[in-house]
Amino acid sequence: MLRMLLLATLLPGSAWAEAACAPDRLDLRWEGGKESFTVEVADDGEERARGLMFRTEMAQSAGMLFVYDAPRRVQFWMKNTLIPLDMVFADATGTVTRVHSGAVPGDLTPIDGGDGVQFVVEINAGLADKLGIAPGAVLRHPAIPAASAAWSCDD
């Protein structure tokens, strides 16, 4: 019983996902679903440049949240990134505007997030399709100001 209780509190989509916002957790919801990921936050130039480079694995319930000071056009690449990723691009309200699935490790081709991007979430490749994360989904995290958030930490 203790083992089941422990698993229920650690797995995404469980009661753990209903807890209040935390800097190390990102919640996503969309029509028909919702999920939570444990995230590292990259909110300065050096952290964003390094991203998930040189890592050989990442837990299925983990990801990285890139935070920009203001909306902008962003492009990512996979230089020195060893694991395939899905990239979820969102605007200043935390609303997903674009999803790039299956970014290829080591590929130097720019992945364009489009204009008006303020947040990017990188998760393991295949998860966005598997879960149904698509444009229109919304993010919830303390980095998204409550006054402008489509889904704020206060909700």
C-alpha cells in the first residue's frame, strides 16, 4: 500500500499534479487532458544556450522550461543535444502556439517557434503526440504572470 501511495504522488497526472504551483513543476491542460512535469527553468542567456545539451537521458515526467523576458521570435537547434525532444512553444499568456515533435539529436537545422514566443517547454520526443498537447493548450507556472496568464497559479 505504501508503495502504491508513493507512486501515486510521484507520477504525472496523479493527485500530485493538483498541488499548488511550484518553480520546479509545470502544468499543462488542454481539451480532454492535463499533465504535470518536473522542470528545470532556464531563464537567463547562459542557461537557455546550454539547455539540455550533453544529457543522455531524461525522465518521462521531466522537462525544461525556457523563459524569456518578453515575447519574441525564437529558434532552437539540437547541437550537442543527445536525446530526441518535443518542443512546445507558448506566448506571454502561456497558450501553446506551436509544437515541434521529434527534434533529432545533433541536428543543426533551426527549429522555428514563430513570433511572440515567451515560453518553451522541452519534453521527451513523442510525449506531445501521445498526450495530445497541441496549439491551444495552456501552461501554468509561477514564471507566467498571473495578470496575463491564460491559466494562472491563482486558478
